[in-house]
Amino acid sequence: MREASKEQIKAMSEQASSSSEGGRRWSIHKSETRGPFNLLKKHPIYSNSYGQLYKAQPNDYQQLKDLNVSVIFSNISQGAGAMLVPLYNMRSTRIAFVVKGSGWCAHTFPVRTREEEKEKVVGYSFMIPLEHVFTVVASEKENLQIIVFGINAQDNKRNFIAGKEHSARKQMDKEVKELAFDMGGVVLCSLSPEAEAAPQTQ
């Protein structure tokens, strides 16, 4: 990776925005979505009191499709344990950059290292390999804003480890749960605050 000067970034932006007027094109493909785009003008795919997550997929813009890359912006609210729900990606490796705020990231590796839970501050970058579970948590002092590039993003599938609606547990068939967790006729109970303390049986 190389650092680009402000002049280089400005020149590339001008060339991209003028592609419809005969300027330099990023690729030979024709698309109405070519040129710069504002990710924050898209509707967030997740949004609540704990933060927002914006995402542009390869099929959304030709430039991203040419490179098979997705772009994600995550704003995680400060305090109150605000975090990105633990998840892993089936096909895509993620490269993340902290653009504002502070917090920390935890992710799994075959061999545990101290770096796994190191605090992330502005300018810090980190990589999440595919099929590695990770989570990101904002500090109690300020929001944590991260820009993420997904490599090999086409047809990637996210699997959430926790969550009320989209977790991997929710997607499992009853028989799979019984075999995987050796539960017999006992059904895994809901982890939501409203759930009863004891598992239900059937």
C-alpha cells in the first residue's frame, strides 16, 4: 500500500468525475454509476441508537465491480457498550482503517496474540481474514468511525454469531442444533432480555 498526496487524490477525483465528458475512465465498461459517489448518501443497512453502518456492494458501482471490492463505513456510538455484533465473512477479507475516535477490536486466530484486543485509534489499520470471527467496540469517551474495504466481496455472506434476527443460531434447523450442541429434545433458549431464564423443552 502506498500513501497518495492531496494533489494526486484531487487529480484522480477530477478525472473520475469527468469520465462522461471524455475524461479518463476507470475501466472499459459503461455504467451510469461511474464516477465518485458519496457513501453516506446511501440508506444505512443498519441503524439504531448504537450507530449506523453504510455499505456499497460491487454491483452498486462499476468501479467496485471491476475490483470486486465493497466499501463499508461504520459509526459506532460511544459508551453503553456499543459494538458491532460479532460476525465472520465466508468469502471476503476485510481491511479496516480508523478514521475518527477510538475503541478496540477483538478477533480470533489459530494462535492467540496480544494484538487481537489492542486499542484502535485514528490512523490505525487492521485486517480481518475470511472466516475469522471479529467484533469492534467504541470507547466510552467518543464514537468510533471505521472505513472498511472488503476484498473478494462478490457473493460474500456474513454470518452473525449473536443478534436477535440474523444470527447463525437463528438460521440453524432444529435437528442441526440438537446434533451440534448435543441437546437432545431441548431447544436452545432465546438470548434476548425478554427470554425466560431456563431453556424450553419440546
